[in-house]
Amino acid sequence: MKSLPVFSIKDFEERAGELVYVSDLKEHIGKYDFIGNPHKHNFHLLLLTESEGNHYVDFVNHHFSGYTLHYLAPGRAHRWIFKSEKPKGRVIFFYEDLFGSCGNVPSVIERLSFLNVPSPYPIHNLTEEDWNDAQWCVGKIESQNGSMEFGADIFVKNTMEMLLVIFERLSLKKGVSSVDPRSRSWKELRRFQLLLERNFETRHQVNWYADQMNVSTSRLKQLCKVCMSDPPGRMIKQRRLLEVKRLLKMTSMSFSQIAAELNFTDLAHLSHFFLKSEGVTMREFREA
């Protein structure tokens, strides 16, 4: 395998007029067997299921059973394995531009913490009440998605927001983020995260990101320390390291290919970077 594949919604079935992709889980898995291998998306993913299995997000194995709601941000590598050959549930894919800002009022994407701050909790167990609420939302989204009836698009967007709020409330109970989404710090943090995700392969200097954000380097350092408990330089380094680990564990790319893919000066540079960061060689990490 070369670099991890990145799927867009167009790689799955699209029907005219639909704002989101919604599918029965069993049918989705049966139709697209390639999703059993590690991959990424350029869209947001929600999975609502009552089946048992394992969801591998990057290098963490999340076992799940019972009523669960899963969220995966664009760019994260994952795969899932279900215990049953006929898992029950629904999957929803959507792009960020589904929700637009209105004047100075931020969009739902900008206001919800779990959509912005990397979370160690991609899966939440649901109470029966939460499950019924989420099921209702998905059912309504599915019934109105692509409909020519007046207001169907508004109905889908508003109901999607309700579903995302359910996940946000569960995330807040676990303390995913203490950052107020209405604050200036929140907006600046989000901008830094987006810049980092788009440029980590080629831009490694804190001052470059500060310049792009029109803030001072000291302001960016303070922002990351307060909001993420990490300096921006470490966040840049950790993002590069994460991608190296993904390619080591989830592909058969050679070390030299990985160095070239991620714009390291040469293999020696990558080897030193990885050993210093992890305390083991890339070969030891790949074979572990």
C-alpha cells in the first residue's frame, strides 16, 4: 500500500439534491468493502450503532457495544471491525460547508468543541433516551434528504444540528474542552488548527503560523498553552509525528518514501526525528 487513501463523499453513492450521505450500516459495509482497510476522509463522519465491534482511530483501539455514537473528523485515519456480519446502525457523512455562518454568528461547526479540539473520545455510549433522540434525528434527516418539498434543506440542516448537539453534550460531560466557543481564543485556536492540518508537511516554524494568523508569536504560544496545554512548536512536531506513525503502521511505504512524502530533508533526518521523539527506531515501531 502506498500513502493512506483519502475518500470524499463522491467515492460513495451520491443522489441529486442530497445535502448529506446517509446509509444503513449493513448496506454501506456490504457495498464498500474497501472501508475495512485503514483510510482517511475529507468529510465529517457520524456512526450511530447498537452493534459490537472495534473502531481503530489512528493507533487506538476503541471497543464498543450497546448504543453508541461515533464521530470522526476529516483527516483522521481509521477502520472498524464489527462482531456481527449484519451490524445495525446508520452512517452519516457531511461537509463543513453544510453549515454556513450568518453575519457575526458562528456556524455550528465553529461552536461545537468536539468538532474542533482533537478528542480522545471519538465514541460515546448512549442512554436509551439519547439513543431514541439520535434515532429520531437520523430518521428525519433520511426522510427529508434530497426531498423537493418546501424547506427540506432547512429541515435537514436543523436536524443535523440537533444530532451534533447530542454529541457535544456527551463530549462536555467528559471534559473534552474548557475553551469557550464564543471567545476570541476559540476562534484563534480553530484557525491555527486548520492551518496546521493543511500545512504541517511543509511548514514547521511557529512564526509562519503566527504570521498567517496576523498575531504575534508570543500570542500564539500563550493561546496554545492556555487552550491545549501545549506550546505550538510541540503541536507542530506532534502532528508530523502522527503522520509518520500512520504511514509506518498503516501502509507498506519504505522509510525513504515516507521521508519524501512528508518533506523531510532525507532519510537520516526522518530517522533522527523519529528516534528522538519516540525512543525507538522506525523499524522497531513498525514491527511492534
